[in-house]
Amino acid sequence: PRPQQGVDADGPIHARQATIATAAGTVTLTAAAPARVIAQPIRAALFPLLSVIAALAAIFAVAAFVQWRWALRPVLALRDQVAAIRHGVREQVDEDQPDELRPLAAELNALAAEGAAALAAARGSAANLAHALKTPVATLALTLPPDGAAAAQLARIEGVIRHHLARARTAAIARRARTDLSATVADVAGAIGALHRHAAIAVDVPAGLIVAVDAHDLAEIVGNVMDNAARHAAGRVAVSAAAQDDAVLLTIADDGPGIAAERREQAMAPGIRLDEGPSGDGFGLAIVRELLTLCGGRMALGEAPGGGLSVAIALPHAAG
């Protein structure tokens, strides 16, 4: 049969035509129908076929998602445990993992143990040094007039030694540090304000900001930065704090001369003083950066609005 196409008043027509030789002569047979009649069974078959394909695609998508989520559950749990170690809630991850993740868990635990050992060694070294200096400093204090400037500086040195000895004793206690930032800032601001009466210290620290920093370390961090700001301020020091996603941001800004951008990193180096005044020893910001590194915080120097130095201190949130 030969296919034929045509059009009538109702639309396209599809036909087949065949020529047959008979005893009576050649006979031509033609069969025709509207194209829509021929296409209707095809359309009727396509709808259930497409429905089945769509249903299978949905089933496969759900199965793939469930399998993906199920396969990633150990990885997500491992991630949460590593975050808990970083926040001090736990000391190691579970090593009862699938075969593919068990070596990774063991390496993470080894890394956490090495970090804890390094921190303990650093604190132990500081404690040993402080203990070794305690007796000579006490002996030297007996030879100085009790009301002189040298005696005052020696008393300050003795206080630092006592602080580090206390830190070494409390470091052995396995607990999570939790310190109220607003209370510490208020105490330090009162002391610094009494020492530098020319600088008005404005404090805007909301209550309830609990940071994962030892109380003595936090007081030393805030005290060094605030004392530095008050010494260089023309008349005002602004202290503010706000909670962020992963930290509490404490900002201490003064209206003094500030520090040029190219010299800010140098200002945080140990023993470096950028001013020529009689006060200060050049170790304040270096000590702050060292303490922040130990507790998982960070510090950045910038320019305060209207001039002066702005010190932004990010402190880790306390767990819970």
C-alpha cells in the first residue's frame, strides 16, 4: 500500500492506496480516514505512559534523597561532634563509625589530643616560669620603698605572676568556661575610669552575653585594651557588644590619634610601642592576641567613627 495525504473540509486525511491485478482488470483499493481518528489511540496510549514515567521519576527521586540523607548521617554526626570539641563540650568524637569513616574519626581524635596536650604544655610552661619568678620578685619587693613607682610596677608584676599560677591550677579542671561579659566589662571599666579620669568610658554591653573565656583571661583581655584606649583617648572611650552567629563581638573605641593602617599589625607585636609616652610596656595588645588565640577568639584593629582606634574582639559563645 502507498500512503496518501489529503485535506477535506474537516481537516487532514490519511489514506492508503493499493493496486491489485484481477481477471477482470486492474483494481485500485483506497482506504481513508481523518488524521485525528488515527492519532487518537496514540494519544490515549501516551497519557498513561507519561503518567507511569512521572511516577517512577518521583519514586526514584525520593529514594535517592532518602539514600543520600541516610548515607550522610554519619558524616553529619561527625561534623556536629567536631563542632562540640571546638566549643569545649566534648573531648573526642565517637570512633564507632562506618568502615570508611573510622580512620577519619581516629585522626580527628589524635588531632584533638595533640591540641589539648600542646595547650596544657603551654600553660604548664607559663606556670613554671611564674613560679620561678615568684620568690625573686618577693625578695626584690623587700628592698624597695613601699610607696615608690618601682614598688607599684613590682606589685603589678607580682599580680601577673599570681594570675598565671591561678590559671595553671584551674586549667587542670575539665569544665567549660562561662563568663558574663557585661559584669566583667563593668568591673574593668570602673577600675580603668578611676586610673584615667580624663576619659569618660561609655559602656553599652547587654546583659546575658555569656562567653567561653576564663574570667581572669577575659578581665586581662578587656583590661589591656580598655587601658590602652583610655591612655590615648582625648576624652571618650566607647565600649559596646553584640551577639553574632558564632561569637560575641566586643568593640572598644577611643577618640585619640588612632593608628595608621600600615602600622596596626606592628602594634600587636610583643614589645613594640608606637608612642613615646612614659607609660606602657608594648606588651598589652600582644598579650591580648595570645589569650584570644588560646580561647578561640580573634582581634582586629580599625578606625573608630570620627577618628581614633577601634579594637574589635570576637569572643566565642559559651555552650548552652
